[in-house]
Amino acid sequence: MTMFQFKEMLEKEGIIFSFSGTISQPILSGIGETIESDLVAMEMDTNVTMKIFAVFTEQMQNIMSYSKERRENRENRHSSPGICVVGLDAQKEKYYVHSANIMDIKDEPIVSKKIDHINTLDDSGLKKYYKELRRSGKGVHGRGAGLGFLEMAKRSCEPLEYRITNIDDERSFFEIKVYI
Amino acid sequence: MNNLTIKASKYTPAIELNAETNTLTISGKSYPENTFDFYAPVITWLQEYFSSDTVEKTTLNMDIIYFNSSSSKLFFDLFDLLEEAQDGGKEITVNWYYDEENESAEEAGEDFKEDFEEMDFNIIKK
């Protein structure tokens, strides 16, 4: 593929930003700021910008915390390969944040169950569940509170779209797309 | 006791816990990957601070532009710690500041206020 073809594909998909490579906290914050300033330059509404930034952050930190390919560089500091794009869906006229990583096949049922449940909730249900989980701390682990997908859903105008594609006996490819 | 000062980074807020003025300030963005590790010194400092008999009226000023979901949990636990101190007889005020254009910061403040009804929790437009 030529870069021209790549550029054409990006344009066709309405992609404003794309990244594929190793994600870590410094990269996340650098990219996050870049996207933020791009959106500000496009004179986008502050609240939409904040929502995109929030969904992007949750997706990147999920990849860093849960990807099967994650590495611990220093104590509790991770990096992991991942892919992320931010784009504008021309038909829906909505922005989206779409990302992917390799997941452990054992995590499939846990993740599916979690997202499927979240997708059954309306706005007030989401708020209630979020507050319950935050209070109880049931989802808490060393790096998070188990609130990431809920946080994305709160900022999204549609159900969370996800897809899991099996690779082999141990690995699957997980992707999630969130419309703002 | 010593004051605790932590400078802001790109993804962590500026923190100033002052035992002389009884003022606690957290301002900026909060989205570290290791939220609980990052805030551990803050929690430890507060536990020690509230264990002292001399502490009376304390004000927490929160001016957070953006925070991630793990910070949301951490802030909940922080307010919980303050509420416990209040139950133990301390006088506490929380001021949650937000920018007019930042709806999510305002909503987040309202959500916390609902969870801590017994506290003097003020939502303040900057």
C-alpha cells in the first residue's frame, strides 16, 4: 500500500487522528493533548472535545491495563501495543473513538458480559450503576476501579460497539467503538 | 505536621495540603495510570491530619478540569474520608469549582454532592 492510498482510506473513513504502536502514559497524554488542540482549532464545542478526550483516555488506559501484550516497565507503569483512531462519521454526523488490542481469550466472557449489561441501561440507569460501583469499590484493582466502560457509555450517545475476533487458542482481537 | 505539596504534571493535579491554614487544594487534571499509588501520600497525610485533636475547620478546594474513572473512585474515597472525619466531630467544607463551559465537571460535582448529602459541599462556578 502506498501512503497515498493510506491517506485516501483515512479520508474516506473521516479519520482525524490515527495511531498504531506502543501506548504508555506519556504517549497517551501527548496524543490526548494533540487531539484536544486539534479539536479546539476546529472550533469544536468544549463539551464535545472533553467527551472525546475522556473516551480516548479510558480506551488507552484499558489497553495499558488489560492487553495481553502489556509490559510492566516500572512498578505499576505499563506499556502495550494498541491501535486508536478518532474520526467523524459523515452519515451519522457524529465523532467516534475506535481502538483495539490483543486480549486474553479468558477475558472474553468477562468483557462481553460487562459491555452487554452496560448497553441495556439508559442514562439514569448508567448513572445509578456508576455510582453504585464507585461506592462499593467492587471493581477496584491495582490500577483502576472497573469503571472504564461505564465512563465511556456515560459520554456516548449510542450503545458501545464492540467486536471480538479470535486469533488462536490464547488470543483474541478486541475492538471498541464509541460514538460521541 | 509538615505540609504536603505536589507539583502538577500533564496528567496529575497540583496538590497543596496545608496543616497551618487547614486548607487542602487539588487543582488541574487527574488521569494517571496508577491513580491509587499516586494519591497514596495524600490519603496517608489526611489520615494523620484528621487524627490530630487540634484540627477544626478544614476546607477542601477541588478545581479539576478533567479526571479519569479511577480518579473518580479515588475522589469518592477522599470525600468518604472527609465525611468520616466530620462524623468524628471535625468541621469540613468542600468547594468544587468548575468552569462554565465544562458541563462534565459541573455534573461530576453534582453527583458527588448527592453522594455526600451530610457534607457542606458547594458547587461553585468560576
